[in-house]
Amino acid sequence: MEEREEMNDPHEIIITIRKDSKSTRVVQFSDLYALQTEIEKMIYLWNTNCYYVDVVNRTFIINGGRKMQIEKMGECKILYRRRTQFEKGIDSDDSEPKNKKINWILGIEEIETKKVVFVQISEDGRNWSWEDKL
Amino acid sequence: MAATVVITETNGPQASSTETVDPSNINMGSVDDAELVPATYPITAKTDGHAFEKWLRMYVSAMGGSSIIDNLKIWLSSLGGGWKTGEGMSTNLRESGYVQATYPTAGPVETNSPDAGQVMPETEPSGPNLGISGSLGGQITSSPAYSDWAVLQLDVTSSTPAGSVNQKTITFQYDEQ
């Protein structure tokens, strides 16, 4: 996973409500998880390097602040993934459960070329990164 | 609701094998058992020394509303204090040239594993390194279901010092759609 260097703030996910650009908030994981059934469409904005995520009753911009080196996409479909990691100890007498981490991934795929861009967001909503494919 | 995915470890000859679901650890040693105590079953330092192989699978007991589980990755995410002299880990996990392993008729071996010919990755692989139905691009679409076998083996040499090796952590990862 490549951590991009040009993000506005690598430690927060800032969502700007489209209808009121002055209003921003930090998204928590529970909000993002709930988006799965509510997203109507997701559009990459080529000029501003942002995602428009159209949600029932509200429209969000997920602002990456990153100039992405990919070609302009045509018709896209939305992809969702939930990425889970869990750990086990080796050569350990510790039988306590190890960490379990969940990342939420939103993506778009151009239907014609299958080019994919993903936004990966950590469970606590404090770390996020881009990747051009899985 | 998320899928329920755990690790299983299988031990013993194929005809009488036993499966441990969600073992608390995958300790390696000189006995073919799950959740073994390393101090009781130490690995002898010698030329071409090995622990018994570990034969593991990722097991999906419930899809939890997901339609696809794929992109399986396994790697050593922490070496604790690092490798001791002559210590290392071999595996069948690989991102290219993948070959599905078949559980051995006689069970896991304590000699050099014929299935674990790769070096265990110590960083997250860029792509899946464990297959489903023989393919790295395979998908699980219903439960219950297993991944392919992941074979791990701890290796030592005659130079490996006496005493405990460092405790390590292995990470298992999967995606749900």
C-alpha cells in the first residue's frame, strides 16, 4: 500500500458537505460502514481530485487532495470492500487474542477498461490511503 | 454484519487427521500438535533442522451477508526481536507461480518440507499469496468453505543458539465484498 504524500491531512478524513462547503467534519468508521447501503453513486472529479459520493438525502465530497496520475474514466461502477486482518502468535505462550483490524474500502471501476481506484480507510477513520488497484 | 473467518490447523496422517478450529497460537516445535508448548517440544539445533510443518487453512463458517471473500494474504508482521542465528521460516505462500498444496498422506513432516519452498514474507504482499480452489484469483462465494492449504515450517541450523526464539506475529488478511 502506497501512502500518498500530497494529502491535505494524512491523519483525518475530511468530508465536506456539498451544499454547504463551509461545513466539514471528520468521518468515523461507523459512518462509513453505514454508507454501503446508502450510496447511490460515486464519481471521481478529475479536475479537483476529489470523490463525489452521492448518498441518500445528502451528497459528500471525499477530498483526497491528491493529483492522481490516471486517465479520465468513462462510465464507472462502485466497488465496496471490507478488509479484515487478524493475528496469531508464533512461538508464543500467550494465548490471548491478537489484534483485529478492519479497513473500509470504497472504489470505482471504469466499466470499459476495468481501471480501478480505491480509497482505503482505517477502522477508526484516522488513516487513509489511495491505491490504483488491489 | 461481517463474515466469520478463522484459521484451522490440521495435524496427523490424512486418514486420521484432526482439525483445530481457531487455534490460540501456531507455535512450532518437535511435535505435530496444535497449540503446542515450545518449551516442552523444542526444536533441536542441527544442520538442516526443522520444526514440524504447520498445515493451515482459512475457514469461512458464515458469509455474514457478503457475497465474495477473496484476496487472501498471510505474512509475518512482527519478528519480535528478530531472527536468531540460523533461524528462518519457509512456506508455500507465493504471489506468482502459485501451486496448490495437497495435505500429505502421512501427515506433516519434521524434515525439510517438500511443499514449503519459499521464504515466508515479512511485509504485506502486494497481491494475494494464498489461493482458493487452486487459484490466487479464486473466490469464496458460499459457506462453509476453506482456502487452499498454507504450509509453514520453522527452520534452524547447527548455529542456532540454545534457548527460546523470539515471539513472532503472523497476520492473516482477506477482503469481503
